[in-house]
Amino acid sequence: MRQAYLSAVRQLELRDSPIPDPEPGEVVARVRVALTCGTDLKTYRRGHARLPFGLFGHEGAGDIVAVGEGVNHLQVGQAVTWTPTAPCKNCEMCRRERPNLCRNLMDAVVLGSFADYLKINARVSAVHVLPIPPELSYLDAAFIEPLSCVLHGWRLLEPLPGPRVVILGTGTMAMLHLLEALHRGSHCLVVGRRAESLERTLTLGAQETVLVSEDDWVSAASKARAITSGGADIVIEATGAKPIWELCPKFAAPGGKILLYSGLAKGEQVRFSAEEIHYDELTLIGTFHYTTTDVYAARERLLQGLNPRPLITAERSLDEITQVFEDLDEGRGSKYALLTE
């Protein structure tokens, strides 16, 4: 089979590898589609603190072709999608019912979706390999993992303080937040640096946009506050940039909630205005990963009609994966679907 392998920074190749066999509790899937994501690109560009070089890719969907001993809840021939992790169920955070904060989460991560076949370990197979109904295509279902992360953040925002939402950023995850906000009936304003990307948000349903000129996010915050009549009820940071994290309170209305969705580099420190946080009673919310509840909620949201397909830059053959990541590295596109046939 074909298997993408990242041996070092920007050292990506497609290798010939043997088709894996499942061990007890494991399954093997024939991958039909795999999606690129921001985490893949970060790993490609500079490595990742928690993900090793080697087998590459973690978002995808396909068909079960083999099951290991003891697997009774999945059958050969089922169309499925998967997420790359599952909680250990034994650590302190799992016992406290915070499985997304499992201390052993990355000990059994499933990598290698950019391939013809993928072996999924027993921990993940037990809870996070989901049959996909015929109403969903493989491409739609492959969005369940990133959408799960988005829905987890929105659960942390509940109860929502109001309908006005400002989204900072225009990447794929920002757009998934936009789709979820629109599904909930929110009034959405998107702030970003690229006019063409902001234009796309309007086609997705955003009501307002603010273009950041010459990287002047302070002026953009003033414009956003004017448009929202004093600030947003919910601010979603989806750029992963320290200066924009620190400016988030400028976009918020008194009593607002700020979801710090995109992470910063390890060890990064940020500063906020104590006056704004205290006297405007703002809530800062960190969010990480997803739970099983979020995974099933994501599948349901797709069945309810949330359509992620406009977020795909293009569909490419798995044979083109090296070029795809060169394109991503140069800023050409944001999310590609790699097809194995």
C-alpha cells in the first residue's frame, strides 16, 4: 500500500508499505478520503511537541476491512470515520469525567491516515470508530474530528450570553466555528486579513466582516465594536497569534465570553487588561480537544445539515500529497481532501 511518511521537517514522501493486520481489539480501515489540517501543517513545518515524525495524517474516513479478536461492535464492510485519540479511563482526569484532559491521551494516538490502509489501535477502536450512515459521504464524515473540537468549545461557552459572535481568523477552524454559530442562530462578524477569505465567509452566511488593514488589529477591534454596538457577546480567537489573544477583550461586550481556541507555542506568555476583565466581567475560556460526547454530537450536527464541503480547497489524489503540503506551506489553499482512488 501507499503510506505517507514525514521523516523530518519538510521531508515528506510516499512509501510502499505492507498492509497491516489487526491485533486483538484493533481494526484496519481502507481509507477512502483523508483531510489535511493545521496540526499536520505545523508538524510539517517545524515538528510537534506531542506528535512524532513518521506516519502522517489523522483525519479521514473509509471502510472496515479487518477486525481483530474481540471486536464485536464493528464489522467488515462498514463505512466508518475515526478520531485519533481516546481517553485511558484510568487517570485522575478520566475519573473526574474530564476525558479530553486525560493525562495519557497521546500514548495511543492513531496516525497514518494519508495511506491506503490504516490500523486503528484497540483504545480508539473501542470508542472512537464511528459507523457513518448512508446520508453522509466519506468526505463529510472525515470532518467529524475537527468539528468535535469546535463543538467542545461551544459546550464550554454555554449558556450563551447573547447572539452576537465575533470570530477572529478565517482559517478552516474559524470557518467551522462560523458554521456552528450560524447553526445556533447567532449574528456573526468575522475579522481577518485577507479580503478574499472574508468574502467567502459572507457566502457561508456571516452577516458582517472587518478587514484588518496593515495588520492593525486595534483599529479592527474598534470597527468591530462599532458594528456590534459595543462589543460581541462571544469572541472566538482562531488565529493562534499572541497579539490577537491579548486583544480579544477589545472585541467583547461587558459580560461577554472569550473562547481562546487556537493554541500558542509552548511556553508563550500573554497579558490582559485587568481593568477590562474585572469591571466588564469577561470570561476567558481555554478549550482543548474533544470528548466522546462531542464526537457523537459532531456526527449528529452533520446529519442535521451542517455542510463543511465549501471549506475544502480542492480534492487531490494521495499520489499528490507532497505537492499538496508544498502548496499549503506556501499559503496556497487551507484544507485539502486526499482521495485514495
